[in-house]
Amino acid sequence: MNAVLLALIGMFVFFLGYRYYSKFVAEKIYKLDPNYVTPAHQFKDGVDFVPTNKWVLWGHHFTSVAGAAPILGPAIAIYWGWLPAVIWVLLGTVFAAGVHDFGALVLSVRNKGQSVGTLADKIIGQRAKILFLFIILILVLMVNAVFAWVIANLFITFPSSVLSVFIQIPLAIWIGYVVYRKKGGMLWPSLAALATMYIAAVVASKVPALQIDLPRYFGGEENIVAFGLNGVAFSFFVWIIILMVYVYIASTLPVWKLLQPRDYINSHQLVVGLAILYLGLLFSNPSITAPMTNSAATDTPWLPILFITIACGAISGFHGLVASGTTSKQLDREPQARMVGYGGAVGEGLLALASIIAVATLFSSSGDFLGAYSSFGDASSGGLGNFVQGAGQLATGLFIPADVANTIVAVIVVSFAATTLDTSVRLMRYIISELGKTYNIKSITKTHVATTIAVGSSAALVLLPEGPQGFGSGGYVLWPLFGTSNQLLAAITLLLITLWLKRQGRNFLVSLIPMVFLLAMTLYAMGLQIITEWSFFAGSNPSLLLFILGSIIFVFAFWILLEAVAALGKKDPAKPKNKAM
Amino acid sequence: MNLKRILELYDEVLRTGHRSEILRELRDEDDLFMLLLYSDMLGIPNPAFYYTLELYPHMLEKFHQWHLRMGMDKSPLTGFRCC
């Protein structure tokens, strides 16, 4: 099948979803009111509550939610063939992610711009808020561990990308200095920084001496370096330690010094990445070589694991945090929530679709594909590398040499992952401090104590799972746990939307059905993996760590199910006079 | 829409991400500065005095000249005992 045709079909489905389904939800279910005074106007303070142009807000929302996750999940899930992954991305975006992101935004706008966590307390009760906090804590812990592994893995697989990524740090600090100390603009210095990074990528691709290739320095797989670790395993260890030191510093520095200029440059990279993928696809016009369905994928069943492997790109609870955290405070007029919320989900779906196409067109034959995706473990550990090479191959359609294209795509993906890691560690620090305040543990409310706990636990989690290359290289096994916790977060938000709709006397099936589906899939997936893979009495390779983490998530999923049944079974309070709750 | 406007919108999109956080950090710094300046007026002992006290010997002579210049024979502040 022609890949351009698949992209066009996907875009057409997204178009139909946006044009008709989101219109139906906006008019008949959420009943958006152009005269409703949004929190951006009601509480306008010039800091948090600021009415913002709808295109700016959509761009902000999209760049906040798009990252490495909608690339990695689909690149792994293609293991079952490209068709199941495409169907889940398309249907998930149209019927689940769109409703979820759009609904979280509307719900927050109708409740003074409050975040999902606060709304969980308000709509269900204190217990739900604590559950919510713990699920976010687990989610960010997984994100830190998985993305530290992702970056270490890409540095090892594509050593030519290291120089550009590390050059970005002093460049970002320089931009922060120019902008906030010298009162300059950020656009042109950031474009100059991006150009410098890509020049470094081109030079590093051609000059092996500039490639920071740790496994080679440590003597490769044959050489035992220390603690019984060979050169590759020790490289994972070193990169992860360096990354953890970096995120500690990055997450405790004032935002303007490093994070904002870095994110600014990385947002340019999102545009570059999408342009490479879609223009490269158009100009190279490749055929899909991966099988439509993979009958050899028998070690891990697609039902239910597909639905937790692709979280971002089909539905992601993290989007609800962004929608209700910052976007809802900046929405100028309520009807714009459709474009910003639903449109943001569609943007992420397009990124996930591009990821599937990049991997599905990489291989010269389906035999090659089956060789690379011979087991779910191979798919998980090699998925992102395959995406980088696939995107690099598409970029050759834009006359970029393959080695340079691979380096630039690796730099883009590492930058996305690093942004996610920075944000996630910072978020984890805030959550630990908040838990300290809730339970009156003063010591963990302090910045450096909370950051040390966040970074230390993340480092321990990523180093513990043993991969084929020793400890540190097995971080990818945490991916299904990341997907599950993300889906659970989405389920809580969908539950809140459902309860809100029910109390308004409206049809709540649009949010109830995706919620039930997500809860069923996460419970099924965790139950299956705990019993058949991780427990000591079932699997051939049991894992205590995954067993414990999986069990915690399973209990949380079951807890949400009970909360949902209890909340939905309750008699609705009298309809409030105002239009909020 | 011309190119300049498009670039302005693009710049705004990319800045929006951390705008509130930076403004909050700035507001916190301003609040701290205000507190250091005016805390005594609010009945809060000013910790900055511990440090500014060290300036006392350096300022004493200048202060004495200033109050003479202003037509005051004696120091108008009880804290400054220059004469």
C-alpha cells in the first residue's frame, strides 16, 4: 500500500472527526456558550489568567502535549502490524482523546479554571484527589525512568547526536541571558541556536571524532568495565547518571535561565520534525513494507496490550493536566475550546500517524520487518531507533543525506524526550512537596529534598530493570506501565466529565464509553501481565519490581472503577443555579 | 496576514509555555523586595537591618554633613547619633 494514501486516509478521518463529531459534542453535549465569561476574563490578572488569541493558544497547547511519547508508542505497537496501530490512533483520537482533551478544557473553564486534581476533590471528594495525586506521582516517575532510558538509548545508538544536544544547553543559557538581562527578542537567537545545533549534527555525522560514542570508549560488549558491566551496559549507566545530574540542575534553576529558552528551541524542532515527516513522505512517496497484521506476534497479545502501548497519540491523561492547568485560564471565548482542545488532540494524532508511517516504510521487505520486530521485547527496545531511521529515510526525499537525516531526527527526538524529562521531574518535585504539605511532612516540602527524592527514585527505577545489556538498559520494560498510568489518569478525567454531564442532565455516553473502555483495557492488561509475565508462579522470567509496580497500578485502576460506580450511582444534587457545577 | 504578524504570533505561541511561570517568579521576587523595604511598617522585624547596620560607620560622617546642610543642628533620627 502507498504510504501517502494511508496518510491521506488518516487525515480525512481526523477531518471528519473534527468537522462533525467535535461539532456535535460542542453543540449538543458540552453546549458551548459564546456569551459565557471565561476565567481568562473573569479573573484576568496578566499572569495566569490572560485572554489569548485562539491560534496562539492552540499552538501552545499542541507544543505542550506533543513530545516523544506519541512517537515511541506507535513505533512499538507496529509490532502487531500497522493496521491495528492506525485504527487505534484514528479511533482513539476521534472518539476518546478529542472528547477527553476538549472536555477537560470545558470542565475547567466552567469551574473557574481549576485543575483536574482540584475538580476531583470538588466533584467526587478528598479520596479521589489523593488517588489522583498518587496516579500522577506514578506517572511522572515512569516518565522520568522511561525517558532517561530513551535518551541514553539514542545517545548509544546515534552517538553523532550527542554533540548537538549538549551544545543546546549553553546556547539556551545564552539566549536566556540575552532575553532577560539584555531585553532582546527570543525568535532570532533561538533560530541561530537551532542552526548551530544542526550544523553540529551535520559535522558530527561526517567526523567520527566528534561522535561521543561511549560504548566504543569503554571497549564494547566484550570488555568488562566495572561492577561486572560490559562497555555497553556501563555506557547506559554513565548516560543515565549524567542525565539525572542534568535534570536535577535544570529543574531547580529559575525557568528563564534554561528551561524556557530550551523549550523555545525545541518547539522549532517540532515544526522541523513534522515538516521532515510529512514533506519527506510526500516527496519520497514510499510504499508500506511492514505487514498489515503480524500473525507471528504471538508472545504478547494485541488485546489489550495495544491500548496501553499507544497512550499519547490515541488518548493521554497528561493532556487533561495541560488543558485544565494552563490552557483553561487563557481561553478567550468558550466556543474556541473545540479548536484548542479537540484540535490539539488531532495534532498529536497526526504525529502518531507519522510515526507509524515512518516505521512501516523503513524496511525493504516484510521479512526485514519481521526480523527487527521478532518479539515484543525487540519492538520495545528497538522501536524508537527504527522510527529515527524511518524518518531519516523519509528525509532523503528532501535531499538530506541519510546519515545527516538520522542524526537530525535523533537530535529532535532526544530534545523532545529531554523537554518531557525536565517538565516531569519539576512536576514530581511539586507533587512530593504537595504530599508533604497534605501529610504535614515538612522536610519533603523543601525544594532540594523533594528534587533529590524525585531524581533518586527515577534513577533507581530506570537502573533496576535488567535488559539484555545489563542493568540500565532495560528501562523500556516500563513502557506498558507508563501507558497504563497515563490511561488511568485519562479515565479519572473522563469520569469527572461524565459526572459533570450527568449532573447537567445531558447525554454522558460520549465520555462514559471511552472511560469504561480505558478502565477495562488497563485492568485487563495489568492483570494479564502481572499473572502471566511478572509473578513468580507464572512467567519464566519473573520480575519483582514490575510485579509490585503493576500490582499498585492494578489496585489504583480498581479503585477508580469503584469510585466511578459509587459516583455514578449517587443521586444527583439539585441542579445549581449557575452554569458551573 | 503579513509575515511580520505571522512571526509575532509564532513567537507568542512559543513564549506562552513558560510566560506565567516566569511572571510568577518575577512577582515573588518583587514581593520579597517589597517585604525587605517595608516590613517594619507591617510590624515584621526587618532581617535586612542586620546587614545594613554594617553600613552605619561608613554613612555616619556623610549623614552628619547632610543634616547640617539641611539646616538641622542635631541629628533628626534617634538611630543616627553623629552629634
